[in-house]
Amino acid sequence: MQVLLLQDVYKLGRAGQIKKVANGYGRNYLIPQGLAIPATANAIKMAEKIAANADKERNTRNTEAHALAEKLKGMQLLFPARAGETGKLYGSITTQMIADQLSEKLGATLDRRQIHVQPLRLLGMHKIAVRLTLDVIPELDAVVYREGENPENYMVDASQLAAAAEGVQPKPVDEIAAAEPELDEGAGEAGDAGEADDAEETGSAEDVDDSEEAGDAE
């Protein structure tokens, strides 16, 4: 079905645009949430006016978002966690935990769906993108460190830490014997310790961005 967007929808389009979407997504989500209406002939006549009004509102929101983004510059989030020898966490640092810590630091409420990252499952430094609006998506670092230790020791990319941890794991005796003449060269080999989770799509605190699933619906 075709719909006329009344508000900006993440990964779908901006207010005033006409988009083709799955019937279920349009009827069960976009239309009931007030994000779109069926693209009838009468509705299409309103598209230009809707787009113009949305531009003004978007500019206002982006101005506010840029001010908030300035506060995020250089900000670093710290999360103590329990983990195994290879750096894999016993559990994960969730987007809700990240949003909560950010909200506390900024003095502004952020929704977990605004956090662009998979749950963090490794010790080390992770890059976090925060979607304040569709146009303003600043980044900051989150450091996951072992409980009881100095966070500064973990300010290294998480994948590098995991690879280093894998590289020092004990090898079977027969492999050690075969590799003895080249111990120095083989010591740095490492596997990819990263685990991929389905990234939870993030949304904006504004109503128009709550439709985080839009990109997957078509």
C-alpha cells in the first residue's frame, strides 16, 4: 500500500513524502500511530503543505539536538562488568543501561531506541552512536571494564582486547611442540572473539522516530 507520511519515520522517509509499505506495517503501525495516512488523491494534495510545516519543526528540533550533541563531545561512559578470561561478559551491557547512564549525565531523558549499538558483550572500548534526530547522530565511547580493576586499562578497542586475550590462551601440547621454533611469530595470532547480536533498531525520543522498524518493513 502507499501512504503519505505525516511525520519523519526512521529508515522510511520524511513528512510529506509518499512511500510504498507493507500492508500490515501501514495499517497496524504507521496509520494507528499517526505517522502516516493512506495516500488517497485528497491526501496527496496536502503533501506539499505537510512537508513545509515539517521542515520548520525539523529545523527547531535539530537546533536543540545540536546543542545536546555538544555536551556529548568527549563524553565517556564507564560500565563495570564480570567477564571470562577471553573478555566475554557474563551477560551484556544493554541499550537501556547505556540510555540510563547518558540520561543521568545529560540531565535529559533518552530512550533506549535512540542508542545505535548492539548489546555490548566484550570488555574494552565501544563506539556508541546516539540518534537525537534523524539528522543529528553524535558518537561517544563506552568503556566496559572488569569489576574491581582500573577502567583506564580497558580503553582499547574491544575487538583488539578480545583478540589479545584469545592469543594467550593455552594451546594443546602437540601444537606447542610443533610451534616451538616459531613461538615469537605465532604468539600474536588471534581469532575473532566478537559476538553478533541482532541490533535492536533505535528510535528518537520524538514521536516521529519511534518507528524504528520502518526500514525492515518494506
